[in-house]
Amino acid sequence: MGFSPCGTHGTANDWVGVNEMNACDDVIATGRPTNRARRGAGRTTNPPRSKHRRAPIISNPSSIINPNAFTLIELLVVISILVMLIALLFPVLRRARNQAKATVCQAKLRQWGLVFKLYTDDNDGRWFHSQTFNPITGRAAGPSWLHATFHLWSEPATALCPMSTIPRWPPDKFHAWDGVLLGHNAEGAAVRGAVSYGFNDSACWPDDVEPYWTLTRREYYWGQCDVRGAARIPVLYDCVLDSPFGSPYWGPPVVDAWEGYNDSGYFMVMDRHEGGINMLFMDWSVRKVGLKELWMLKWYPAFDTSGPWTRAGGVQPEDWPAWMRKFKDY
């Protein structure tokens, strides 16, 4: 059946929209087409949508295609930003950790200052001998600063700097000297352990034998703790081996001590604490000492603090080994 804009008959497919019905009503009422009838003639509209809409194929937010999820590019950008932040923060965190260890190191040296003060107070201000001898064997029993004071501390970890706690041979600035005789326990058994500090042998009470080099005992040993200029006299310090400083005329090592090689004998000249080492002085004070400052300390009574490796002695920046030129001059 044909379609008539004003008819009421038609097939099932001849659907008349609402606008067209309104246009036919206008024609019937007025006898002529109105503007709305002209606009509505020949126009068809879509049938109304069903109340039951078909669900989309992907409707689960957790499905593979999720408009709320990160894209691959966004994820890569976030990862790159995190990597950059970690790279920036890692040196800061490492420096903070090393500073914390340096603080603990200084606290340990202050404990040693208390130990030495108790010992010297009990011995009229006198230090122990530079070597403690075993009366049975007649041989040196070990570093005297450990053996002679063992009854006052007796905890092996006290002899270790927090930056150097793992024993190894040969030792270096980050590995301790192992197998050292620390002392004897109450049963008389030997106690051995690792050590990463060194004692200034010149602080000791003079031995019966003459010291090294051509110095007399009076020129080499302090003997007592109540001496003039105690704030400049080293007692205990960071060190690879238990060693005194030596001669003011000896030059610095050509490489850092951590390389496992030290040609000068100065086993305390090492970059363990950001350009310096921690040190206990004979007035029981503790502070960080710059590596180039070591040549200006009063290691023994005859030590020349204006030697050739000081500014007063005429040292130049280029005279220092390459690894030490970046450190502060004194």
C-alpha cells in the first residue's frame, strides 16, 4: 500500500512520525498546508529506541581495554621520573648514612677516652708501656692499648670503626685488621678480634729500649697524659694498622690506603670519613682531622709541626699526590 502523508492506512513498515501527524492535522483543520506541514512533508524520523538497550561488548572496567588505565607511554614517563629521583637521592642518602657512621665512630672514640682516663687516673697520670709482654713467653702480647685496658672495656666491637667492621687481610680503610690479641678473659683465655683503630705509640710510658730512628726516649715518648698542648697530641684514631705517624719528613702515600698499598708507612692517611679521619686527643676531646692536617699535629715531643709537608714548610698544592689534592690545605 502506498504512503499518504495524511492517510491512516499503510503497511507495518509505513510508520508516520510525530511531526508528520501534526502536519496532517494542520491540513485537515485549515484546508491548506501550513508552514509546519510543508516542513514536515517528506521527512521521516527514526523510530524510538527500545527500552532494552544492547549491552556494549566490553563493559567491565577491569577488562583489557580500560579508558581509565595508564597508557604505555604514561607508564614509561612515570618510571623514568622515579629513576631520576632515585639517582638524585642516592648520593644524599649515602652521605647521610656515612655521616651517621662517623658520628658513631666519634662516640666510640669518646668511650676510649673514658677508658684511658680511668687507666691513667689509676696510675698517677702515667700511660702503659708501648708493648705488653707475656711473662711466660717473653714476647709481646699485643698492642698495649688493647691489652692493658681490656679489663675496662672487654667488648670486641669497641675496637671497630663503623665504617670498617668486616675483617680482611690485607686490611684497608673499609676492612679491619683481623686476629689481633685484644686481651685475656677472667679464665685467662686469649680473646682475639678485629681492629680498625690505631694508637699513637709515642703517648706511652718509655720502654727500656730506645725508640725508632735516632730519637731518645725523652724525644719520642710523652709518658704522661697531663702535658702541655694536649689538645694537639693524637692518642687514638682511624687507622688501617696499629701504627704511629712516623717522621714529619716522610711524604704521603701515592694512593689511598683502601688500595691495599701504602708506601709511606702512614696507615692513618686514608679517606675514611669524607676527606679526613676521626681522632681522640690527649685532652680527651674528639674531632675530625683533615688528612693534610696530620702533618701539623704534635705526634711526639720532638715532632716538627712546620715540616716540609705543611704550608709553613713550603709545600705546594701540586706536591700532594693526585688523590689528596682535592682536600683542604693546612
